[in-house]
Amino acid sequence: MSRKLTQYDEHWRGVAHIRIPLTVLDSPAWRVLSFSDKALYADLRAKLRSTNNGNINATLSEMKHRGWNSSATLWKSLRNLERMGLIAQTRQGGIGGMSKICNLYRFTDLPVHDFPKQRIAARKPTNEFSAFDSVKAAQAEIDALKREIQCKKDMRRKSKVQKLKLVTSSTE
């Protein structure tokens, strides 16, 4: 016996939508995210289809269509989502991968299907975001990430600064 469709069911039939489980929304990892981090999560979730988890990219050229203009903001939000365990990288690309392919990501609350061409193996959901037992612990992780990023920036600045040797000339 089939269930009779309600007005609510009829409204959502054929309408694209995203689903974020309450386990994610109620987690301490979600609560410490900034607005741009949550917006990126929703934008990446909008790219999710029934079988493409693990094969989702977040390149600036594709995200510009969703309103992302700054590569720095996009990069920071990706790092925060990864650090909080809401997404995970399935394929290393770009400069780190020494290639012209892009990074691919997966949502940790969903299973990943097999993608042989991208060398992505199937796996079960890992729910890494649930490792944080309190908002304080999750905030400490975000703060640690900010310190790491600032330290890397400081190292780059120090390496670019040249030390000039001031030598007096014989005419002075």
C-alpha cells in the first residue's frame, strides 16, 4: 500500500534542495564556524548529487558562480571545514599535488562511492566532526589553525625581506 502524497510532498517533488542533518547542525564543530564557512558548506552541499560525494571540487572559477570572489576567503573556509571534520580531501591536486588537477573533497557524514578514474576508493561515513565534545574544544582547534596560518604568513614575510648592508663610501 503506497502512502498518499500530501500538499507538502507535492511542493517538493522535482525541486532541487540540500539536506544538512541535525547531527551536523547540532555539533560543536558547526557552532564555531564563521558565516563564510557555513556558506561554503552549503554551496558545496548544493553540488552534491546522489553518487558524487568524494568527487566535489571547490575551485575559485566554479565557486565564482555562487558569489565567491576572494581566493583567500575560499581557502580559509576550506581549511576551517577540513579542520572541523565536516569535509575531507579525497584527492590532492594543484601545487601540493605537483599537477594541474584540482583538489577533490567529500562530506564526512555521507558514504563515498568508488571513482576509479580519480583514484578514489569507496568508504563509509567517518563523521569526524563528532570528535569535538564541546564548543570550547572546537574553538581551540579553530584558534590553532589561525595561529598556524599567521605563523606561515610571518615566515613568508621574513624570507622576502632583504637585509641591506650599509657601507659608507670613501667620499663620505
